[in-house]
Amino acid sequence: MSEETIDPAISALEERSRALFQDSVAGLDMGTRSRLTQARHAALAAADVSARRRWLMRAPVWTSAVGVSAAAVLGVALWFGGPLGQHGQLSAADTQSKFEDLDIIASSDESSGDAMDMLQDDIDFYAWADKTANTEPTA
């Protein structure tokens, strides 16, 4: 703040306060001044040690570092050791046979016949499979 922006009333108050403080300090004997100086130095040293300890124990810094580390470890574990690595891959033959099954069911060419006609040819098999599936005991 520059001197031009300070209110004159505040400036006068500050000057008066400073003068009273200087007068009170000048009126102290040397023994009291020495004790006050020693107490001030001891307080500053204790505050400095306390500030160093607080820097080491800042909870937000340590929590965020631990959280990022845990997320990284979890991500690496899921990337390399997850079940998708072992079970998620299909062979080319499996994929090809599934596409062939879809082609048979979805075909509606005049030359290959209707898909429902093909299902009607094996109606006895489907009835037997349904009956067998419904009569098995449940686990």
C-alpha cells in the first residue's frame, strides 16, 4: 500500500500507538528487557521447530501421495493380473464358427429356404431337448 491511499485518521492512530509503545519500552529496566528478549528468542525457536514438524506431517500431502500410489498399484495389478487376460481371448476358429451360426439363422435367401422351415425339420429333437432340460434335477 502506498502512503497516499492510507486514511489520515488511521495514520494518526498508528503514529500515536507507536509513540506510546516506544515510551513503554523505554521505561523498562535492563533486566526486564533481557528476559523479554530471551523469551522472544525461545518462542521463535520453538515456533521454527514446530513448523518443521508440521511440514512433515501435513495430512493432505501424504494422503494424496498415498492415494495416487494405491491407484497406480491397483491399475497395474488389474492390467497384468486381471481375468480378462486369460479368458477374454477367442480363437479364430471360435469366432468363425459363431459367424457361421449367425449366417445360417439369419439367411433368408430363396435358395437356402426359410430359417423357420429348417427349424421345423428338427421339431422332434427340440421337443426332446426341452423335455430333458425340464426333467433334470436342479442343483
